[in-house]
Amino acid sequence: MLDSDLYSLPDNANASRHPVDCSVLSEMQTDSSFVVQFWGVRGSIPTPGASTVRYGGNTACVEILAGHKRIILDGGTGLSVLGKHLLKQAADIEAHIFFTHTHWDRIQGFPFFVPAFTEGNQFHIYGATAPNGASIKQCLTDQMLQPNFPTPLQRMRSHLNFPIYLLATLFLLMTL
């Protein structure tokens, strides 16, 4: 059994539910609004295609709009799709990106997040120290080195801020 099988829903799961198009909600955003958009929901292996249209085929990426703050949880392959969406609607993009952990399915979309290559954008990136002691910055940097990826993290032209906080501080930031 593959890891992805553990997270797959049967084709008839929640058959009475209909997908909701949340794109119009971002147009109605006010200071007190709270909108959650799932850009990726899969486990270890992205599986985009006709058989996964109902629940999505990209790996984990959740966008939260709280007032005028943008919070992104995890950077799986759904982050690439979110990036394309953001480029259509915002001039200068600012977001707080929280990585729950550094398994491949949570970070593999980051090298393809086009807004990070765009000057004028700003991203605050948070993540726990990896089991080997590497910071989130080091983990993201390492995955973008040759032979894994042709473009190093240093070529990203947005302002990337990697604050170092204790876990308790991260939860406080989420409540702001």
C-alpha cells in the first residue's frame, strides 16, 4: 500500500457535497473577512488528473485570508497553482508561509512558486528545525541546488524573510 492510498477518499465519499468555487469570495474580502482556500490536499504523491478533480490532485497547500493578511500553510504542489492565481490579482504580494514539516510533499511546490521570483513581493517563511538540525531556509535552499533544481533559491527576487521563532511564538502570530 502506498502512502497516498492512506489519504485517498473513495470515489463516492461525500457524494452529496458539491465543490464550492471560492474565487469570488476573495473579491468580497473586507477587514473582518476570513476565507480558506485549499490549493492542494493530497498526501505524499501529487495525482492531478480526471480521477482526482473532485478533491484535487496537488499536495498540501492551504491559503487563509484573514482581513488583509495572507497566510499559506505548506508548500506542496498546490503552491504553484496558488502562485499563478496570485499573479493575476495582486501587484505586490505579501504572505506568511508556514511549513508544518519538510517532507517532500510539503516543500516541493516552493521552487515553482513564481511570486517568489518577482521583485516587490515579500514572504515571511516559518518552519521548525528539521530532524537533522537544518533550518527551514536551509531545507528550501538545499532542494533548489543542482542536481535537484536548476535555479537556486538566491535567484528569487522577492524579499524572503526567515524569522526564527519558538513554536509558541508561531501560534501567537497566527492569532494576530
